[in-house]
Amino acid sequence: MTTMTFGNTTMQYRIALDTTTQMFMAYDQADAAKVGYGVTIEQAVAALKKIS
């Protein structure tokens, strides 16, 4: 699994692709227990923002 780190003015997050399920995962860089899942990167980030 490869991760990439992104950031904006509100949060820092990492993106990973689970190649088994073909789902993107967005991890909160400050708290790896917070994870958002989605079919697209945008959906995964949106899911992460809902729980953050």
C-alpha cells in the first residue's frame, strides 16, 4: 500500500488505496484512528471530514 500526504488550511491527511477492495482511505495525519473511505479520493476525504 502506498500513501501520499496532502494538506490544506483545515487539516493534514494521507491517502492510500486498498488494492484488494479498490477503496481509497483518507487518514487524519494527527490521529491515524480517524479514517474515511470512498470509491474516489474526494469521497474518502469528505468521509474523513465528517468524522473529524
